[in-house]
Amino acid sequence: MSNIPFSGARLWDSLMEMARIGATGKGGCNRQALTELDGQGRALLARWGAEIGLSLTTDRLGNMALLRPGRDASRKPVAIGSHLDTQPTGGRFDGILGVLAGLEVMRALHEAGAETEAPVVLINWTNEEGARFSPPMMGSGAAMGAFTEEQVLAMQDPEGIRFGDALSAIGWAGEADPASLRDLEAYFELHIEQGPVLEREGLGVGVVTHALAQQWFDVTVTGEESHAGGAMSHRRDALVAAAALVQSIEAIAQEAGGDGRGTVGRIAVEPSSRNVVPSRAVFSVDFRHGDEAALERMAGALRERAQMVATERGVGVEVAPFWAFPQTGFDPALAQRLRDAASGRGILFRDMPTGIGHDAVYVARQVPAVMLFTPCRGGISHNEAESITPAQAEAGMLVLADAVLATAGLAGA
Ligand SMILES: [Zn+2]
């Protein structure tokens, strides 16, 4: 624990000031990536950085890096990052807390006239949310090699506007190579949990040890259309068969144990007529687990169950893989630094996985990375009602700050 004057009040004031850009009627925020408002949010961060002497580098995808030099020029920067963009009906803290907590670390170092051994850099990733331009986490994904720069620049929003054109239009297309952001000693990301665990358990922070592996599927059930007035016998009802499968998705996730999750978020029925027995039902499956082998077993159980339902009900069932994402482990040494920092401040914590994608998950492919969660009210996020308290924000910022300083090294300490 250092004597650097980190200020929870200053952090909160900055969160509230940033929240004015794109403020919504219900107390949330609509500051979608590459809109005029995103440009304004970026300009505010740049101004705050300039006030304390941070040097700003923007890359060709708009990722912003605000650097504070260290005493040892041979060391790579220790990074703190997250995102300023929001969902259309987003909250004031998802992503923003991580960026502005990093800014507070920089401000307090500046105020104390303190020097770190390694440089410290604050990163605002472009388009984490993927609301206007899909998929999410584009800026960090491209920087870490998950997409090419050309792919990202060519992405289009629903109106056919290219990512590259939208970025230029708001004046945030820089010249740096996004891949240069791989050149980091360590990466820390503070984020609201977007789940109920920490609040329910009365904890101050969560040390995120890994991101769950994911497998997504499209399941198509094919039966036979017939009149709703026809007898119940001999029906081949695609929706009733699908319903049985939807129930087993929940059961498969529960039986998988650990951090297994199973969700059916979308279903479409044909012909979707009130008095016709459905001939076709297509639904999505989203399986997640912290253990790849357990996730494989969940996928296997789905295929087995699909086979059974097909036989029992005389329907066709096709299970098609849609997308997959591997399990990502965060850096154990950095996670330990977060635990030590929390203990040092007397802040209660637990280890936990993230079931949700974050920039840190892509960064972890190239750089030792870790995440820290703070509680949020009711676990609600991607919602204008998203809410945290100033004390929760401060606790997360302090743990982040101490772990970052323990990594970068405080000169003379
Ligand atoms: Zn976020």
C-alpha cells in the first residue's frame, strides 16, 4: 500500500461528468462506438490526460493509449484498460469505470509527483460493445490478432456505413499500428461484475481468474404441418419437440456443475400461425463452462438428447455449431497481486470466472492480463438502471491502483 493520494471522490466526479455525454432520460447512457458522442467522450478523456501530462497515441482503429513514462525506459508499459462506448440503452459504469479508475491512478501519481519504474499506460479500446458495429471487442480483438485491421475497417453498421468511414468522420482515426498495443508488460482491467454474486455475498471486489469457454449452436427441428383441429395422435409437432430440448438445455447446464451455463435466447417457429401445428422450429443454444472438457460433455449431451427427441417424436433434429470461444486463463501472478492489494486494504474478495466477454480476454492472448470486478446493484447491466455506489467504485479503484503499482514498481519505494 502506497501513500499516493488516490481519490474516490475525484473518480466519482469524473464518472458523473463522462455520463453527461449521451445521458438518457432514465439515468443511463447512449454513447455508442464511432458516433459523435463517442468522439466527445474521447475528447474529454484526451483533455483530462493532457492536463496531467499523459502523451496520447491513437492507432488506426481508434484505440487510445495515454502514456505516463517510467524511470526504466527498457521496461514495457504496465497497462490499465477498458472502454468508454456504451449500449444504446446502456449504463454509466460498464467499461467507463475501468477507464476512469485508470485515469484516477494517473492523476494521483501526477499529484504526488511520483515516478514508477515501468511506464504506465491507460487504454480506451474502440467498440467494445459491438452495438452499432458487430461483433463486440473489435479494437482489442484486432490489436491482439483475432481480426485483421482490414476486416474491422470494412465492417458495416445496419445503415451500411463502414467502420473506417465512421471512425474518420468523428476524427479519431490515428496513425499508430494497433499491434503495437501487444507490447505491454501486463494488462489490468477493472469492470463491473454484470452479475449478482459479489453483491449477494457482500464482497468488495472479485478477482477474475479465467473467462469461460463458449460453444454456440443452432438447433433446427423439422416436423410436419397439420391442422390444429386434427387429432392429437400422429402429430409431428416441431415446437413441442423443441420445447423438450429447451428444457434439457437448462438441465444439461445444471448437471454440468462448476460454472456451467446454458441459454436458449432465440426461437423461431414456422409457419407461425395460430391454428397450424408447427412444422419447423429453430433455436439458439449458448453453452459456457470454465472447463473445456466439461463444455465438450455439455455439447455431447445436447446431441444425445436431440437424437432421443428425434426418435421419440418422429421429427428431424439438426444440431449445427455456430461459434466457439476457447477458455482463457488470466495471469496467476497478476491475480495474486490483486488479492494482496485487496487484503492490504481490508477489502473482502473472492476468486471468480467471467462468463461475459471483455477486452481483457483478447488481450490475454498476447499479454499477461487479469481482471477485477466490482459489484453492481442487482447484477443489472446493459440497462439504463445500471448502478454502483461511490464506495464500490473507490474500493475497485484502490485495489487496481495498488496492484498496478506493485507491478510497475514505485521509484524510491
Ligand atoms: Zn464492458
